[in-house]
Amino acid sequence: MKVILTQDVKSIGRREEIVNVSEGYFRNFLAPRQLAVAAVGSALTEWEKRRKNEAAHEEKLRTEAKALAAKLSGIKVTVKGKVGVGSKLYGSITAADIAANLEKQTGIKIDKRKIEMDEPIKTLGSHEIPIKLHRDATTRVNVEVVGE
């Protein structure tokens, strides 16, 4: 019997998947706990409609992210930091600092969690920082760290 899972069920499948289970398992376990509905009639058409809407939404997000990645690809962001001995900074430049300066200098708002840094920047100079806007759209921004 084909059913549409309404929640994740261990060893059966994830939410919104159509899986094949025995009728007894559906009748005695899944249905009473509202973990699944039978994949027939209106439930199946509603599931297909949801899938289509999710795919369209995902495609819209992907195209917006790729357009933003193209816009960000040639941008150079300047960040000021307090300089200690030589070219070392007193503090460090974090993803939040880069996001704030990017918004201030270009007007493009990027979430700091999308800026992928292994560790904060602690030296002066030019650094290329990757920004992952979407799983299919990643770009690199040149960050120039200068002393105050």
C-alpha cells in the first residue's frame, strides 16, 4: 500500500515521501498516530501540487542567488582594524564585520552565516572570502584589511 508520510518515521522514510508499506502497518501503526495518509485521490493530488510549488520556489531562490553571486563576484570590500605590531591586528575581522562593511559600502545585505570563513582574519592585506548564497551559487569577495 502506498502512503504519504506526514512526519519522519525511522527506518521507513522522511516527511513528504511516498513509501510502500503493508496495509496492517498503516492501519495499526501509522494512521492512528497520524504519521501517514493513504496516497490516493485528493491526498495524492495535493501532494503533487505541493511538490510543484516547492520546486518553483526552489528555482526562484536559485536564480536570485545566482544573480546576486554575479553581482558580488567583482566587489572589493575594505575593512578597518586596529593594528598592533607589524601587520597583525589587535582583534580580528569576523564574518559579521565583513557583512556589515559589505552592506555599508555596497548596500547589499548578506547574512553573516553565509560568509564561509575557517577562522577570523588576523592580518592586514587582501583576502578572498567565499560566500555561499545557495547550494548551487557560491561566489568570492575580495576583502582588503587596512589599519586605522
